[in-house]
Amino acid sequence: MVIVTTNRGKIKGIQVKDHQSFLGIPYAKSPIGDLRFREPQSMDSWNEIKDATKFGPIAFQNQVDNPPINQEQSEDCLYLNIWTPQADDKNRPVMFWIHGGGFLIGSSSRPRLNGSRLATHGDVVVVNFNYRLGVLGFLNLPGVPHNIGILDQIAALRWVKENIEKFGGDPNNITIFGESAGAMSVAILLAIPSVKGLFHKAIMESGAANPRDFEAERAKEGAEELISKLKLEKGNINALREISINRIIRVQKKICGTMLDPRINPFRPFVDGNIIPEQPLEIIRKGKANYIPLIIGYNNEELGAISDVLNQANQIKRKVIIRYIKAHIKKRNITKENLDKLIAVYKKQMELKYPNSPFKYWSAILSDSMFRIPIIRQMEAHCKQQKDIYSYIFHYQSPKYGYALHTFELPFVFNTLGTADMMEGAIELNEETKQLSALMMDTWVNFARNGYPNHQNLPEWTPYDIERRATMMLGINPVLENAPLDALREIWNGIM
């Protein structure tokens, strides 16, 4: 047992051989009752020693994740977790993780996100946390504060800034990093001028400031649909606070569908003119963002499994899947004419590279529209303002898939390869994967410590610029390439 005094009171954590962990620390008041649909409120002080030896409840989930997580779901979810080599005065770099899940699912307490091994390997302090998701976090409705989920993230960051020194961390050296919706959250935080100074470096994994993802109109439509389906009077926020949370989540599920649904989820961050004053990408382009050292990249086949499903499907099922893919692509403002243009180029390229996978072009186009091209657009925007941007593509030859799908870098970053918290057969625990995990941790930690990712086991990683487009192929044998897949990048000019 170990006791630390925070700015609100004492907490009791867990002491093991090589690190200490503090789990389920409340960073704001429970957002229940009158605090539902309100900004996060600072905790009152407490006199007793608060237990911080187990994870707190997670935010309500829109659907079951894959693999599923068996954890209590509650509105009372504003908790954070800390892993540190020791709560002393060493001022270690702090790594603040934001979980993904499309702003509808996900939590900080998944086994693959356990920060203990990253903390001990790199001699850093690792923090992660929960924030409000879906309707509870991102309801665009008059009378409800906008982007509550982002305000939760800022509240957690402020708590860390004020308290992390007590846990052996340096409040003046905080790196925010996240994956998918977590990376999109990083992009938003970079674009909010008022949070300058709360963090000092950033890492974005498989997510970017894509304008199509932050549209206020879709958020407004979703809010109006919610009120209608709940049969509530418009503007009656008190009734919305009193209604059963289970009923709200049931209606949310009907509106959002599953993660595969081609409709844009309306309950996600949106441009509100205040917290998110305008499109984050435009803020970055205009020179108004927080320009700090940045690593940004993606996995080599984020949605590659789609082509495998198409290969195995019968003709009827294949038509249905392709219809869904087209709908997903269409919602990114890609016209039929431009899609035909993309198909012609991608089909030719993919047939040369994957002769035994005739539908690979579909997964490649969708992956690039959702990940690679928005990430490139964000890097291009940063290049106008700064030089310390590092681009990567993560490579891992999965024994089940043969490539790295969405989320596959996570157990390598956190060295949680031995957990059962990934799709069965997706990642093998062996000397090669252990080596890759050590490489990823060393790279991320060195960046968090010094602002550049280079170390002795990595070829020299030069910053990204428009001319060379230097990109690190992060894999068992890392190599720096200039302008990888450039022919496929150029075809998107004028499309996205």
C-alpha cells in the first residue's frame, strides 16, 4: 500500500515490486442527477483516505466491443488511473493516454491499455482516464453545454497538471497520446488555444482532424432525433436529466446503429464556435493552434479485413457489403465520379500487389479515406507552421491477417502482448513481437522525454515535410522511406 496526498485529499494506491498504481481516482464530481449534461465540476476536498486500488466504472457503451469488456457501466465514470515507477520527486515525463472507440465505446481500463509496463520500461508516469461518451458527452442541444466529453478531457488534464508532481511526474513535460477517436481528441486539443500549457508534446495513432467528423449540423440532427424519440418537449432539459439513463442509451443505440453503420454518428465532437471554435484542421492551417512536437501515423492496413470478408462472401452478401462501403465513402463527400476514378487507380495498384485478393481495393480506398488521407492533410497543415512533425506507418505481419489492422499497435505501445484483449489469433507473443514492442516503447518514450523519437535501435527519423514526406516504417526492421505510396496519395488531390 502507498499513500499520496493530492490537492483534494489523500489516496491509497498499490505497491508492487517495480511500480505503483493508483486506480479509479475521481478527477471531477460524479456527473449524475443535476450534474447530468453539465460541465465537469471540481471535486470537493475529503478527509478520509480514498481507496485507489481498483478501476472505476466506465462510460456507457453504445455496443459490445470486440473483444467484449466486462466492466461496470455508469454515468459516474469520471475516473483516471496512474502508473508510476515511484511517487517521488524525480519529475519523470508524463504520458497522458486518451482512449478510442468512435466516441461511443471504449474505456481506460482495458487490459491492453494497462500502463504499468510502459511506465517501468521507460521510467515515465502513465495516465489514462474515462470521459463521457455518446449522448452524455456530445449532445448538440440548446441549454446543454457543448462538447462535454472534450471538457472532461480538459478537466482530467488540469487534474494531472496540478497533481502529477506528487506521483513522480513532471507537470511541465506532459505528452498527450491517443488512438482513433483518442487521436481525433488530440487533434481537437491541439486546436483549442485555451488549453495551451496543459501539454507539451503529442502522438496521434490512426486518427486526424478530418472536417467531415466534426460537423455541427449532423450533431444537431441527432439531438433533435433523440428528443423526438424520447417524446420530450424541446428545451425541457430538466426532463432530460430526470429520464432513465437506460432509456436514453436505448434510443442512442437506435440512432447510431453499430460502428459499421454508414450513418455519421451524431454524438461526437462538433464545431460549436466556443470550445471548438471552428474546424480543427482550419485552426491548424491558420496558425492558431498549439504547435508542439508531434508524431502522427497509422497502421498499414487499418481496414484490411474487409477485403478478406469480401473474398469469402457469396455474391449476394458481397453486394450488400460493397453497398455499405460505398455509403461510408459517400458520407465523406466523395462523388460517384471521383469514386470511379479512385477505383480505377486502386484496383490496378492492388492487383499488382495482392494478386490473390481481388477485392483489396475496396478496403484500401475506405482505409485511406478514413485514415491515411486525413492524416496526410493534417501533416500538410502543420508543415506550414512547424518543422517538428514525425510521420510513421506501423507494420506487423499478423499470423491471422498478415498485416496490421486498426488498433493492432496498441499492445506493442503498452507491452500488453500477453493479454487476451485482442481478437483471437491476431497477435502472437514471441521474441519478435517482444522486440517490436520494446522498439515502440523506446520510440514513444524518447519522444515524450526529449521531443524527438530517435534512439539507437531506430534509423535516423527525420521530420516530415512537403518535399520529402519522410515516413518511418515502424516494424521488426524499421526503415525510413520518402513519400511512400505517393501515387495513391496524389490521386486524392481535389477529392479530399
